[in-house]
Amino acid sequence: MRLRQRQSPLRWETVSGYDALSERAAERVLGAIIHQPRLVLGLPTGRTPEGMYAHLVQHCVGQERCFDGVKTFNLDEYVGLKPDHPGSYARYMQQRLFDHVGLFEGDIFIPDGLAEDVLADEPDLPMHQALERECERYERAIADAGGLDLTVLGLGRNGHIAFNEPGSPFDSRTRVVRLDDETRRANAQYFGNGDVPEWAITMGLATILASKSIVLLASGASKAEAVARLRHGPVAESFPASLLHLHDDVTVLVDREAARLL
Ligand code: PGA
């Protein structure tokens, strides 16, 4: 589907480099928490947000319940990994944020790529159905929390946001998806043997677009083409991030390298 390009309300912020980007992103999150202590936060994984998490953790040193009252929903998770698997996003988040900021376990939500709770209730359910149920549960949990207030996103070189690969429908919700080979190659560093899972659960594009506010992060020259495509390209499902042009509160936070083709 290709939609008519309209006057885009995206706000662009360009900072000098990765550390400035990370600091600015952390400031946005902390500012949102101060403004709204019961914030519902959508959170990304990958290389780009690592610096943001480091700044958040640094800010929270010595503050017992820094994220008190905040609920977090991760954007995605691989199918088939236990939460303690080194490549899982549950583990990534534990190490980089959750162990350090005093979040209650019950306020942390990550899609379960093993659908363990679903299968505990219905042990005979085939795996693909259990995963579908898990996706429905995840959507319900977001709705029960009152919807996402602020969602931070990374940008894939192919334009993906979360694991919504090119061609993902703009009206998609949380679902099981097959990952592009390019995405699996890009994430191989988190898997010692390079064996990146083929399937994942991801929030859908409509789930993300329903967030009241969105910050998209892109750093480094490898993202420059995707950033230029976001800035100048049409709104089209072939480039999922272009969907953000349809939202009225999106900040695109890039560093100079990522902005060099603008
Ligand atoms: P990266 O991934 O931060 O590891 O570059 C971004 C993404 O794929 O969303």
C-alpha cells in the first residue's frame, strides 16, 4: 500500500554524536517520567539504545525507586529463547536497565516468545496458537495499562521499526513475524554462533502508532540512507518507518553521521 505523502509533522533533532544522542534520549524519558509518574513506556533493544540505557542507569544511581510507578513494554522478542538466553531481549533489558532502576517485576512487560503462561493454562495448545494467544495477551496488557504514553524506537537499515519488516501492514497489531535475513545478519553479534532466530513477536505498526508520543533514534553512517528515506520518501508499507509521518508527536533524534545525507 502506498499512501499520499502529506505535510509531515515530524520534529527533527540533530546532535553531534552517539553520546549526545544517548543523553538526549535519556533526558526525554526522564522528562516524561517527571511529567507523568505513571508513565507507560515502550522500549527498544539493539545497539542504538544502549547508550540511552547507560545514561538512565547513571541517573538512577543512589535513587532506590527511580522508575517507581512506570510500566514498560518492550517492542519485541525472539520466538523460542528462554529469558536468560544471552541473545534474548529479556536478558538484554535485565542487564542494561531493569536490574538498575528499581522497576517492579509486575510493571515490566516483554512478549514471551515461549508463550509459557499461555501453555501453563492450556498445555495441549499447538505452539503457533499459543504464540498467537501471547500476542493477544500483550495487546490487552498494553490496553489495560491505558496505552503507551512514550515509545522509543530504533531504525533498521531497511526501515523496520520494532520487528515490523518492509511490507508490514500499517494496521498490524502485536503478532508473530518472520525476520528478514538482513535483520538477522545485523543482530548476529548478540548470538555467539550467529544463529539468530527466524521468528519473533513484535508490536504491530498500529500498536506503535497509538503511542501518544514517539522518539525515533538513529546513529551512525550505516543509518544515513534509511534516515534520508524517512525524510524524503513517500509514506509506504515498503518502508515501515514512513508510517511515523502519520503521527503528530514524533521526534526523530539523529546524530551527524546518521544525518549526513539530509
Ligand atoms: P540497531 O537496530 O540499534 O542495533 O542498529 C535498530 C533496529 O533494528 O531497530
